[in-house]
Amino acid sequence: MQLGSAETVRPQPQKPVNDSTASSPSDDHCIEYRQALPSDTPKIHALLRPYVSQHLLLSRTDAEITELTRHGFVACIPAEGTDDLESDSDLPKSTVIGFAAVEVYSPKLAELQSLAVRADYQRSGVGQKLVDLCVQRTGELGVMEIMAISSSEKFLYSCGFDYSLPDQKRALFRQLRPRPYEAD
């Protein structure tokens, strides 16, 4: 498939990747990384909500989050005290502790979006793994460059990001309408 063609192809969910080496609040949790699914939208929204209320992430509607799952990944841990399956899939019930997605703008440029890791799992490698999966997906799509807009400059440097133009260190924006949290 060529980027920009009218055909939309939804990638098949990738085999989950287990990372039992990631340090977490509880060593008995095994973190699973997988392709995000539209059915993950409520869990992703719940993960993002605290960061949106702190103005660290942009607010997104359920429809926007569902669209981001197309090229997004989740980090999950097994849901407490259950071996049941999710009602809409044959995946075990789980808690989403991390999310990141890529939005492809053109064959030249994509953007890392909505990177969030639950507070008690930060600094454990979850964010790095999610970024790696997004970068890998971007490469598979043949996109030349991926950008990230964030206040976490050190973290992005550690993930291999750098300024395209070393002397130009700011992105400038012009707001055309109020953000949802400013409209109140």
C-alpha cells in the first residue's frame, strides 16, 4: 500500500511482546506490549485523563483515540484477580498502563502522539518500549522522519530524538480555537 492512497488498511494486531524484566511496582506483574485496538479506547482515555487535566497532554475525544489506535500501542498488565477474557476479544482482561501512537502526515513526516505511562510505572522502561514500537511502525510505513512535541526533552533525547535544525529549538503554534479545557 502506498501512503496517501484511498485504501485504508488496518494492520493486524501484532503478537504481544512480554517484558518480564521491566521493573514495576510489583515484580509479579508481567508487562505486555501490543497493537492498540479500538476496544482499548475507554482504557486509553482513562489513562490519558489525569495528564490532560494537568495540561501535560492534549484532550482527545473517543473518536480521536480510536483513530490513534490504528498506529498505536498499549502496555498492559493482567487485571487483578481474574483470568477472564475481554468481552470483545480473546485477549485476557488487562489494565492499560501505557499508550503511544503515531499519526502519519505524509511519506516524509509522522508525529509521536499521546505518550503516557501510568505514574507508578514511569522510569521503568515502559515509555521507551512504546516509543521504540512507534518508531518501528513509522519505519515499516516508509516514513522518512518522526517528530515529537513534548516537555520531556531529556526523555526524547534518550529515545534517539534530536532537533532537526540545531539552532532552531522551538515549534511555534497559532491557536485557531479554544482547547476543550479552556472553553469552560
